[in-house]
Amino acid sequence: RVFGEGPTHVPTGAFAEAHRQRYTSADFRFTQHDHAVFAIAMGSPAANVTLHSFRPDDGVLGVSLLGGGKAPFTVDAAGLHFDTRGLSLPDLPVFRVTIRP
């Protein structure tokens, strides 16, 4: 697994904060616990999200918003696609991606 994905480059080193870019709707960070990957949206996500780090053989069983509802999803060679419309998104949404054991 990877730690995250998205177009925003996060500079490192001393005084790097001055050169930091704003996160976009495509920036996500991941953490995993048991049979779930948590995708943390760093910017306000789009209505249709694609997480390119997922593949069909990852065995995705479901996608849901923490504290919210389930999101319809599909998985193909381009990644995991899910729809956030109809979900009440908080400022920093976290999506639970359930994967098969």
C-alpha cells in the first residue's frame, strides 16, 4: 500500500511551510486497520472520487463515510470510483474502504 495520492507536492525540510501548496480534491492520505483502509480527504472531495491506488484484485467490499452513509462504488483498472453525492460531508471527510480478508 501507499501512504496517499494526489497532485500536491509536500515540501520537506526547514522552513518548508512557506512553500506549501493548498491541497486539492484529489489529495488523499491512507491508513489501514484490520480489513479497512481509511482514505482521508485532504481537500474538499469532488462528487465523483477516484482513488487510483486501488485495483480490482484488492477485493473492495464497500465504501462508506465515517459518521455518514454508504457510497456507491465500482473498481476497475483505473482505480476505485465512488459517488459522494447524497452524503453530508464534514470539513475533513474520512472514507472507510472495506476490503476482503
